[in-house]
Amino acid sequence: MTASHLLVLLFPSLIGAFTTPPPPAAAFTTIISHRHHHSTIRQQHRQQEDALLVSKSKCTALYSMVDDDYPSDYDAEDLEPTSKSVSVDLEEDDAAIRDALKRELLLLASVTNRGEFATPEEKDIIVDLVTQLEALNPTADPALQSEGEWDLVLSSTQSFRSSPFFMAIRAAVPDENKAMVENGFNIHDRATTASRIGHVRQIISKNLDDDDLELTSEVDVNLGILPGFPVRVRGTVITNAQLSVLPPETWNVSVKNTQVKGSNVPFLDQYLDDFPIELPVGDLYERVRGSVPVANLKTFYVDEGLRITRDVDDNFFVFSRA
């Protein structure tokens, strides 16, 4: 069986595997207090904003003409860039604040099944917690300090998009066609509901051949043959990618290959273990489009136990050290 034949046979299953997560766990009653806490904070913020609007109404307003490129009270060079940058917090007193934020974030991750079943209010709280942690990042050059094994505990988008396999699909599509690929991911997510995604792990290690890092993505999948049919296929989809580091926070990710291990299909599991077959995804991209698409990831928070990484669309993935 050639690699091309394997691609034709396994590609639909690989895509279908990254889908429906297990049913959500029952929410803990402590979430009610968290919601009340954040509701109170947001109410205080609104009161402060109302007071600020009143004070602004007493100030002299400056207006722009219709043909002006910028407001008349600003020059183009005075406008600060909107790109996000790494913060490094060295205050020892902030360690307790970080621990409290992480506990609350991990609690929400557990009761919402990695964020898949979070309510709109819970999603707002999660975004607040992630943003606060990124502002309190204790580590300089987080992209260089992320080696090790990491388990995905929370994400703001479909968890299958943490795999370099799907990162490459997004990177291959220009930003002007972003809506098209997002729609494709959403349709794929809804269409393959007979599958379940289990344990998701990233292993980041030194590449022995050069100074770059190596990213290995391991995803346990439970694939239903047909909806309602009791037979399910299990296995681990392993995708390897190269990480080129651009300190302090950026990784350029180039997918290399994908393979399946630990299948429960009779004879196939032993065959794949004895004769592992790698699908050369990177080489296929080279042949089809002339180059391997490079996905961009940025890590804005890392400590001894937690990592927060964002993709090119600002979706965040929260990992706990294994």
C-alpha cells in the first residue's frame, strides 16, 4: 500500500476524528460565586465608565474634517500599534494572584469540557482570566521556555485546531479568504458528530539536526463508523512539525508528517506498530502548492505548570504541563 493510497483511505477518518468531545461534566456550585464575583467587577467597571463619560462631556471636543486621514488632534506617528506583545511581571507579590487566577481558570476548564460547553457568561470569564494571566506572565522569552510535555485543558475554538495538521490548512488560506476556511472548519465540526476527541498532548523538544524545536501533537480519537452503529475505531493521531523560534513569543510552525498508532482494528494495529507508515503531509503540500504553509503561533504566558498560546486568528489554547 503506497502513501497515496493511505492518504485516500485515512484522510476522511483523520479529519472526522477531531470532533465531538465527551459529554460535559456537571457544573460545580462554586461557579455561581465566580459568576457573581465577575458580575460585580463588570458592574463597577460600567459605573467607572459612566463617570468618565460625564467628565468627558464637560471637555472641549476636537473634530476632524471629512477629508482628513486622521483625527485633527492626532498625527499618524502618534498612533500606537495595536499588536500584542509579551509582558514580563517580576513582582513577587503577584505570584498569589497568578495562582488564584489559574485555579479559577482550570476549574472552568474542567466543568466546561475544555471550553466546548461554556455558556456566553462563562466564555467572558474565561477570556478575562486568560487576559489577566497574560498580563502577569512571569517568564521572559516564553517561546524559548516551553519545552516539555503539555496537555490541552482549554481552548477558545475547536480543540482539533491545536494540531499542526489543521494549522497548516488555515495557514494555506490567505487572510482575505479566512471566512471560507472558518466556515469549512465549522461544517466539518458539525458533520462528523459520530466521532469523539480524547486526550490532546503537545511535546516540544530540541531538534537534534539544527537549532529549531520539534512539535509532536498526539490526539486520542474515538471514531464512529456510522451514527448509531456500536462499532467504534480508536487510535492516536500523531503529527510532527518543525518550530522556528522568533523570540520572545513567536513560533513558525511547518507540518512534516502524520501517522496513526494504537488502533483497535484487528491486524491493522499490529501492522501499524510493526511497520509504521507516515503520511508525508509536508511533501504533499510541496508538490501541490510549491511550499509548506507556515502557521504562526505566539505564546504570551508560560510558567512551571501552565502555557497559553494563541494562533494567527487570536484563538487561545491553554496547556497544563504533563
